[in-house]
Amino acid sequence: MAGLTLRHPMTSDEYRTALERLGLTQDGLDEFIGRKVPNRMANAYAADAPIPLELAMLLRLMIRHKINPGDVK
């Protein structure tokens, strides 16, 4: 798919914005992906820690293709 650039680091600002656009809290993200992200890491992602590439790609794809968390339950 031309022009679909998903494989680059996600900033903490992008992470927070992505969660907001998807209507997710950190707990909601945990429930959605089926894995508990420790609060310390969730806070670090929102601060400045590197966001795992897989998580960044998932969030970007969901936003780009207008997929809501409820659409994939």
C-alpha cells in the first residue's frame, strides 16, 4: 500500500493522542489487547519511553482505517 508509513517510532504525544482518538484509557487498551501493561510502563509511554513498534503499528492502523476497539471484539 503506497504511502502507508507505519514503521517508525511513535512519540509519547502520538501515543496519548492515539488513545484519545480511539476513546481508550490505558486500562481500556489493556483490555483491548488482552495484555496488562504495567502502570509504570504505561506512564513511561505517555512520558517519553519508546512505544513498542507493534503497539504503535496497531494504533496507527486502527486510526487510519477508522477501526474502533468495539469493532474487533
